[in-house]
Amino acid sequence: MIELREITKRFGERVALDGVSIVVRPGTVQVLLGSSGSGKSTVLRVILGLVRPDAGEVLVGGTAVTEATRGAVVQGIGYVVQDGGLFPHLTALGNVALPAHVHGWPPARVRERAAELGAMVGLDAGTLALYPRELSGGQRQRVGLMRALMLDPPILLLDEPLGALDPIVRAELQTQLGSLFATLGKTVLLVTHDIREAALLGERIALMKAGRVIQQGTFADLRERPATPFVTQFLTAQTMAADSRKDR
């Protein structure tokens, strides 16, 4: 379980997080939804211990995230960023294998796990032999997901993992991620600004604005029982934009 208790974080005069409290239950998919600058990615960095909050507490699996505990905590977390965050001088397989090499896995075990994950996300050995510059955006994202899953962590944090993809590839990977989440049963916290993605993947959604959580609940809760006018405005804005593009 992941629990944020009244987290506050400032960067100079800017308030990045303002009393954020979120609970992600084990084996569930929670989405952080909001526009750029709403604080979504900062939440992930606080959980990972990359950013220290000014106030509040973060617990992962019942352990408070501190400088002393961070190393142990992050071993149980897989982290996926936009476009995969791959090292360009390593092949796709080299990127996938990095966490295993750090933990001293023997080569045979690395190959076996990589083949298993490749089959899971639809990448064969030939593709894994390529370098990031030779891969499509969707392939790079799949490699990033494989790397995050290499050690079979119980928790996955995904920061706008599909944000840079074209609509067709994005829709395909959204469906694939939904199937993977259901199959693997991991605790997932996914950051996105895309309402369709949130509705498709999130069992619960936390809508953020200016560093604050405006409303939490299911997509139906937000749509049918909005806590503020902003919730309705946010949910309808993308639909109206999509309809406008179709008309053009």
C-alpha cells in the first residue's frame, strides 16, 4: 500500500503540493489526473524519495520513506517515465537487464526473465537487440515497462508513460496496459492528463489542480457527483476538444 499524509512541498515561492493525502490500496490501479503543473509528477518523486516534502509523511508498505529507508523502499518499486527513459548507448535488452545486473543475477536468469517479459509486451529477441534510436516510440515505452518489471516489484509508478505517442499507438498500449495490470495484480499509481486513459485504467482517480487533490473516487463519481465546478469543466474540456477536431 502507498499512503501520502498531508504532503506539502514548495519550490521557492511556488507551492507544488498543498496538503495532499492519497491512499493506494494493494493490488489496485490509482490514477493521478490533472493538467501540467498540477503536482502529479511531484507526487511520484516524493514517493520515490527523490523529493523531500516540507511537511507530511509518505508510507510504502507501512514503512515511512526517509533518507534511511529510501534504498530499501525503492527496491520494491518499478518506475516508468515518458518515452521509456532509456540509455542510448545500451541495446533494448541492455536497458531491460540493468536492474538485474545491479542485483547480481546470473546471465541465464536475466535472459529467461527478459524473454518472459518480451512475450508479455510483444517484443521479440530481434527487437530487443536494437538500440533505442532504432525503436519506435511504442517499442521504447514497452522496453521501459519491461525494465520496471524486471525484478517483479509489487509496486509500479508510471509518469505519463503514453504521453508522447500518436493516438493509434497510445490506444493500443492503453489496452495492453489494462490487460497487464489485471494479470499482474500489482499496486499501480499512474500519472496522466488524458481522461480516456484515466477512465480506462483507473479503478480510482485523484483529480489534481495547483498542487491540491480536488476530488477522489471512481470515474463515475467524478462524472456524476463532481465535488466542484472545476471537476465538470476538466472532464468536459477534452471531450469538447476531441469533438472539435472531428468536426474539422
